[in-house]
Amino acid sequence: ENFAMMSGTSMAAPHVAGLAALIKQKFPNFSPAAIGSSLSTTASLNDNSGKPIMAQRTYPSPDLNKSPATPFDMGSGFVNATAALNPGLLFDS
């Protein structure tokens, strides 16, 4: 193999944790709930090319193997670091 595609929770968790650290650095008084809210309320349902986030399925037909992702596939969506640093609306516990 010349490469291996890496995706999913194992790749997302360290990236989102880094973004959470940046938010905490800018807003030291934010609670964990506020940081999570900042990330989720500014996330996009589209990928970085503007297309809907797709989920890979395991259907018998290869033509059906990708379909638009649901919140069960993608959580809140594609995180936006710039927007998360200026969240506007926050939900705190």
C-alpha cells in the first residue's frame, strides 16, 4: 500500500480536542459545555468543498454505498475553527 486513508473518531478526536484548547485559550472562563456548544453550533452540514457530508454505507450495490450523512454519522458536522472562536449563540449548562 502506498497510503492509508484515516478517518472517523480516531482522527476527529485529537483535532477537535485541539480546537477546544484554542477556544479555552481565547475564552478562559468558558465551561466545557460552552466549548462544546461553540464547536457544535458553528459546525457545517457541508464539507470544505461546499458539498453535503457523505457517509459510506455497506449496500450490495456499489452505486448506493455513499449517501448524505445523518447526525448519527457525523455528529454536529464539519467543524469550523474560525467560526468556533466567534460563536455568537452558546448553550451552557
